Amino acid sequence: MPQQARALRAEASRADFLPFHVPAIGPEEIAAVVEVLKSGWLTSGAKVREFEQQFARLVGAREAVAVNSATAALHLALAAIGIEEGDEVIVPTMTFAATAEVVLYLRARPVLVDCSRDTLNIDPAAIEAALTPRTRAIIPVHFAGQPCQSDAILALARSHDAKVIEDAAHALPAWDGARMIGGIGDITCFSFYATKTITTGEGGMATTDNPEWAGKMRMLSLHGISHDAWKRYSSEGSWYYEIINVGYKYNLTDLAASLGLQQLKKCHAFAAARRRIAEAYNDGFADLAEIQTPVCRAGVQHAWHLYVIQLELDRLTIDRREFIEALRQRNIGASVHFIPLHLHPYYRRTFDYRPEDCANAAAVYERIVSLPIYPGMSDDDVADVIVAVRNVVEGHRR
Ligand SMILES: Cc1ncc(COP(=O)(O)O)c(C=O)c1O
């Protein structure tokens, strides 16, 4: 939008509410789901296999195992590498509930560590300080879609014979140098939850180069039985199966996979749209001393699942809650990612965490605001967000 028109609208709110997120579902997705509905096979079958193959090819991994959430993928990844009671798994505090709770499913201990203040990604120095002889895995989260420092994290893990299970719920597609996220760590877990960069409604994928782990995750994802339902009931399979282990009901459906296959085709176009919005925001806020725009590490390609600004609260007369409320009054949806895990009652109560144990995360938590960023936003929507943010800042300068 031209600068002049933007200035003219500076005081105005949008007429309608701009949601924080809207999934990008087109006629192709709808047709693909209808085709599966008519096919006679709704649950895990040929569409899931195709989705796995195409996903593995996209990220450069040997194997991809489709499941019904990233939480399930993370759980199975930890089970596949043999995490058990008494083990420690290093998890960033700046993440969603799922990243740490899967460790607790296996009766191991999540050891929460701090983030860097600028990127909000897990801090390798904090990992190093948390390593013990009991550390069996590290779960870096590529926060907002920006790759963590993979080489440093892999080196730290190897120094303690630990595995790296990447939480890439935000990071499709993203690159650390020339390597795409999904083909770097021991196992990488993606999310296709409704708000993620591609969606199947609910869904997830675990990628790995290790066929043994992939086989174990596949077996555990469907009750620990030796053949999946597709093989049992289709013409290529038999009625016979064996329960090899206690498993879970984590399989993805063909309905969801058909949606995922269409979304996968658009993955790079979606990413380009998100990148354009991030660039527009960076430009739109560049002269505001009250706002720190996201800091990107050189040499990485960010997936821009989230666009998280940090408020310079000492330059404003309002706090973060009031800032989000002021955006809402201007018809702009916003959110917060994340409330650090070590501040939540469960973790404080169970592991005796205090805010200062992860001081960077506790400090930035007060300042972070996630702005809308999704491919369905028009140029006017993006301009409206910029205008609203500027308007709130200008009206509340200290
Ligand atoms: C960092 C992170 N990890 C894991 C998850 C869990 O994903 P899912 O909802 O697919 O289980 C999320 C979901 O928001 C997330 O943000």
C-alpha cells in the first residue's frame, strides 16, 4: 500500500476482525478429501504411504513416518531411541507443552534450559551446562521456524552419546545452510496442526535416516502390531498379525494425508508468501525504537511460522497484555508464543523451577507478541497490521 494511503488510515481500525490465523485451504484440498471419502478407504492406506514418500523426498530424509500429531511423533521418536525411566532429556523452556510432556510419558525427566534473548532459540551454552551422564537426548525446537544451531547442538549431543530429536513443528520448510530441516538430526518431528505452515487438521511426521527407528515408530504408531490395517485388509495383505510391543493409536488417516499431499505441493509458495509478510513487517517497524523485530541468524532460511516482536517496555506506557488488547480494539488478532514451561504450575511444583532458572525466557516472555502471518493475508491485511501496531506504539510512547 502506498505510504500516503497508509498514513491516511493511521487512525482507523479495520471494519472486520483479522484473525491471528486462517488455514489456506483451496479447491484442490477439498477435491482431494472428497475423492478419499468416495474411495471406500478412509484410514491409513495408500494416501498415507504417498504422503510419507513425498515428505521424505522433500526434506531429504530416508524415511518418513506419518502420525496424527507432532506430539505423537515426538513420543514415538523418544521411544524409538530407547528413552526410559531415569533418563534425562534436555528441552527448551521456550516451547509448547508437547515438547516436554512426551519425555514424561516415558517416565524420563525433561531438563528445561534457557533460550537466547535475540532468536529465542535454545542456547547451546545452556545445553552444555545442563548435560549430565544421564542425558540421553536433546530436543531443540526451531522456534517460530528459525533453525537452531544444529552443528553446535549435534556436537554437544555426540560428546555425551545422546541423540538429537528435533522439534520442527514450526520449521517446514527451513534450512540451516544448505541442509533442510528434516534431514539433520537423528529424528525430526513436524506438525500439521491447523495453524502450522501446512496442515492436515491434526497430523505429524517423523523423519529419519535410520530404518530401524522408522520401523519401530511405524510399529508403535499402530498398537505395536506387525502389519498395519492396510496390509491386513487389502488384497496385498493377510488377516494375520502379531502384537510385538505395547503400542499406541497414533496412525494418520488417508483423509488427512490427502489434504497433506495437496498442502505439500504448495509448501514453497506458502513459505514465499510468509517471507514477504515478514519482510513487510520488518520494513514497517524498522524506525520504531519501541519494537524489536525478529532476529535472524546469518545462513539460515526461516519458515516464518510465527512473527514474534519484542516490546521495549521501558519505552511504552502499556504492558504486553494491554498492547494485545489495543490491537484487538483495532480489529487485529495477536497471540503469545510461548509461556515458558518453567513458569507453569506443573513444572514449578514438580521440579521446583523458579523464574530465574531460565532468566532470558522469563524476561522475554513479558515482552513477546506474535502477529498474524499466513498466506491468505492480503496486502491490505498486512498494511492494516502495520498501521495498527504503529498506531498503538505512537499512542503509548513514554
Ligand atoms: C513447538 C511445538 N512442538 C510441538 C507441538 C505439538 O504439535 P501437535 O499439535 O501437532 O501435536 C506444537 C504445537 O503447537 C508446537 O508449537
